[in-house]
Amino acid sequence: LHIDPEAAMKAEKVTQGRPILHGLCTYGYIGRAILEQECGGDPSKLKTFYGRFSKPIWPGETIVTEGWREDGRVVVRAATLERPDEHIFTNAYAEISG
């Protein structure tokens, strides 16, 4: 599914017949963006990071992460540069300390 084109073909409903980027990789890229922008690169400041994988991402796409402060949290969502109107990571937030 993630690296095997044959497995991706079997899961065509989700993958559109091609390998997809692993969710943990996606989560890591988005988490890194939050760490850099909201925590000054200090992982000890990131207390909670939660989100929903909404759409698949294909290797080679560029993840675009945006966030804003709301009710003491950083609300987060992400799309790709190639599909800016399709949010791939939603219902997401991060809680940051000090």
C-alpha cells in the first residue's frame, strides 16, 4: 500500500491505484512544522498533537501546514501544494506549553 504498487492497486478505492505516503511520515512533517513555528524547535513544549488523516498523500507532493490560535490551542490543518483545496489533515490541534 505504501511502497508496493501491487498492494496499492488492490486498495484502489483509497490509493487511486498508486502507493501513498505513510501516515506517520505525514504526521511527522506536520508535527515538525508545529515545532518550528510554535515551539521554537523545542519538542518539550509540544504537549498534545492530535489530528485526522482526511485524504491520502502521494510521494512527491508538498505538504502545506497552516495553524492559528483558538481557545488556548493551535488549530492545525494541512493540504498539499498540488491540491490546495483538499485538506489532507483535519480536526487537528496542538497544545503548547509556555
